[in-house]
Amino acid sequence: HVQLVESGGGSVQPGGSLTLSCAFSRTPIINYCMAWFRQTPGKEREGVAGIDSDGETRYVASVEGRFTISRDSTKMYLQMDSLKPEDSAMYYCAAVEPMTWTLRGIDFAGSWRRKEEYSYWGQGTQVTVS
């Protein structure tokens, strides 16, 4: 069965850096659309960065220029630089087979940040910036 496991979270001072990893049981992960989300208590889960099966990337405006999403054959990463207190959250990785979107007429550009469009989720890793 599909399994995603996040790691790399922790505590860091403002301006510091962290790298999150998401291990994926179904490889190669380049055949999937994947994304990082984050959530704080009382707020909706927010799309942070996405990468499609062709390597196209998207970022929420608040992290543009500071975060970088990437992947290899087995893991997805989120390099976070110049961290701010408002970046503190539980970070989740998500994945979906691109065919699922293709058959529904859903495009990556317009749908990557919608949490309801993803089929598989990890348990999250906590990031605290203070």
C-alpha cells in the first residue's frame, strides 16, 4: 500500500533553514504529482509547494523565493530558507497519480494547492520558528 513519511522538522531561529523529506513507498515518484502542505491550529490546510509529473513547480506567494521543492526517484524535498515565525506549522506531503487528474480534466496549475485533489498523505512533521 502507498505510504508517505515526512521527516526533517524541528525548531529553528528566524532566518534559519530546514530541509524536509518525504519518503514514498511507490517509486519512482516522478510518475506522481506531489505537494507540500502546512496547517496550524484553527486554520485550513494550505498548499505550500507542488511539483507535477513533468517537474513543473508552483509555490504559494508567501514562500516564493525562500522555499524550493524538488524530488529524486524515491523522495520529495522542501528546502526552506530565511524561515519566519509565520512558517511554523505541521507540514504534510501529499501525492496523486496524474492519470487521476487527467481523467477528470483537472490541470496541475489550477489544482495543485487543493488538498481534496490528493489521494495519499503523510502524518506530518512539525516546524517551529521562534
